[in-house]
Amino acid sequence: MIITNKYGISIGLALAALLVIPASFAADTKAKEPESNINTDWLKNRFADDSPENIKLRSAPGDPVAGKEKSQLCQGCHGEFGMSFETMIPNLAGQYGKYISKELRNFQSGVRTHQIMNAMAATIADDDLADIAAYFASQQKMHSDGTDLNDPKADVGKNLFLHGDMNRMVIACTNCHGVDGKGRAPNISMFPVIGGQKEGYIRGQLFNWRDKQRHNSPNAIMNRIAEHLTDAEIDSLALYLSTR
């Protein structure tokens, strides 16, 4: 069955068909366990799809080796391996290379605005863009350290992420962003990795989507979803996603 909301968005089989994940992209259960001694069993599951094959898929078409040197300036804010130290600066580790490139092009064109990023993006040549994106994409996926994993303040956000609220036409986030927000599949770069992203950054972007200050998602889907979210729901979603 296809349900069409008042904005003309079709939900159901159409969405399911778009987001089918081939069996060949199943998680690699033999991924190397991280060295951290914090909640190691939980962390191992978060990194389960960081296999060489999947990393290559999400990094394409750039050269991550060349991108490491070219991204030196980016590393000053986003961290050497794409894990930033500031809550308002996003992690880039394990993000889809094509998604990073798309966002940088949006900053270059002014479709997306940020005082620092518009200026920084303008300095990146087209030949270097894919390599820089591939470097960050090739890193182990962004993650939290497991702190506050079961914080009750995140329960509302968890429910919205997993189930949505179709009475308000709020589609479950997992439909587009995958299990724990780690992405749908290595080759589906339209919807970014958001699990393990910085709490402050997620909160700020959801407010930007809701307030129409940002409008570069496919078919403005994020604006249409975020406009129905309350401040408290946004806070809870940001907390929940930051602990994945």
C-alpha cells in the first residue's frame, strides 16, 4: 500500500523499494574489535560493517591515501581521523564520501550556508574534493564511547527513530538512516550516517531543518519531518543518536 501525505510524499512500498539492501552488503561480523576497554562488546557491534569491501564502497570514487594529505586543514576542526572535539562540529569518520562531496559542493554554491564552511569549501579544488571525502569516509565509522547509552532522556528520541509517528507524518528515521543511524548500505549515500554524530550538531541541524534555514535534503524530506518535531523531541533525538 502507498500512503501519500499532504505534501505529496509517498510512503510504504515506494520507500521500501528505494531502500532495499542487497544481501551482499551484510555486515562483516569479523571486523576488528576496537582497542578501547569501554563497553567493548557494544562498540564491536557498531563497527561491524567496517570491512575493507564496505569501506571501499562508501569511499568511492576518491583516493583516501591522497586525501589524507589534502585534508590537513579540515583535520584542524574535524579531527585527524574525522572525530571532532567540539559538539557543534560534526564527525566525518565513516561518512559516505559522496555525501561529504555533495555537502561541500552545496557550501561552495551557497545552497547550504555556514560562515566558516562557505569560505573553507571555496578553497577546495574539484580535483581534490573526492580525495578529501574518501579519506574521511575510509575511517572507522563515527561512534560514541558508550556513555549514557541507556539515558532515559533519550527514550522519546529512540521511539521516534525506530517507529516515527505516522499520525504526524513523521517517518521513522531508521527507514532512511539505517540501524542505529549507521547508514542503509555502503553504496547508498543519499542518506548520511548520523549514529554517533555530535549531539549539539544533530540538535542544531534539526532546528535548522525545522526553521527552513537548511533545505538541501532530497525532496526537502528533512524539512517536512522536522517541522512536526517539538524542542523536547529534537533534544531527545540528538541525545539518542549521539550515543549510537
